[in-house]
Amino acid sequence: MKDIYNKIVDCQLFNGVSDIERLLSNFDVIIKKYNKDEEIIGYGDNVKILIVISGSLLTVSEDWQGNRNVISHIGKSGIFGVAHVFSNSRSTARVVCESDAEVAIIGIQKAYQDFLSQDYGKFIHNALLIVSNNCISFLEKVEHLSRRSMREKIISYLQACRSKQSSDEFELSFLRQDMADYLAVDRSALSAELSKMKKEGLIDYKKSWFKIKFNGLIK
């Protein structure tokens, strides 16, 4: 445990913690080395907390045509996965190695369940759940808006809906104007693009009901 402590002590996650070694003894912690371009987390994976010891990582996503979008860069002592862990969300992006990297992977579930047995713990959990869900929603919107064209934004959003509901058929929570505002596009242009995609056999829809008919990269 001392060796692990020496490698991650500078991480912001442990600011103010007086006994890091004791804290880590309550978690499942492993250190792994990865090669450049190797994937650490894939689409739909359960997420644990990652701390970069050396090297650097990228969070990326690809659209249905394989175009890559870089979402964030994670350097030494950087962190990924905190919001996912506390929101119980699966990953909607991939985490890959920008270079050869050494990473600490921390599973907190066992210790966290003991913490939740107290009312104070449940209150803190509920607060973290709200904040983390809001964070994940924000990250998803950033991912959609970062797409290069309106069609790519639409597809990114529909794929996220499919992933959440684990089905090619789903109901949207947005009305058409709200969907246009969410994606920062004109409503008339959005309706025209959806109509084109329907004619091309990529999607089917009626009001808020949608069906994805193409084979995208996001599972």
C-alpha cells in the first residue's frame, strides 16, 4: 500500500486527507500499465475511478461514421470517473492512452456501502448523486454540441438515448422545439434534417417516438 500511496499522493482527490494509506486500505486499488492507444474504458462499461500516475489519457467518442471527437485530456495526477461512480452511470465515451501510461484504478463500492448504512451517509450520497447526474448530463450535452454538423449532433443525441434505454426504439423527453434548443440548431432545419434521415432509412419517428435503424459505434 505504501508503494501505491507514493504514486498517487499528489492527486487532488486526497487533498486534506490525513491518513491516505488507511483510507486506501478500505478500497480495491490496483496499478496497471497500458500501452499507447490502448483502451482502458469502452462504451457502456461500468466505471471505476482512474488516477493517472504517468503518461496521459484521452476521453474520446466516435460518430456513426467513425469520426473521432476528443472530449478531454487527462495528464499526470489527473482523474476520471468520479461523476460516473456516484451517479451509477455507464460510460458514454472511451478512455484511451495518448501515450504509454501507468494508472491507479480505485473501486470504492464496498467501503461506500458501509458509509451508506448511516443517515448522514445517505444524505451525502443523495447530494453526490444529484451533482453527479447533473455533471453527466452536462458532459453529454457538450459531446453532442461538439459534433461538426447538425446531422452528427442529432445522431450523437439519439445514440445517447438508445444507450440509456437499451433499445433502438425510445420516447424522447423533448418536444421538437426543445430538442432544437438543446442541440443549438434552428427548429425548421432540425425538422428538415430528421425528414431526410427518415427518407434515407437511418431513422423512423412519429412525434416523440424514435427508432434508430443504422448500426452506430455506440453500443
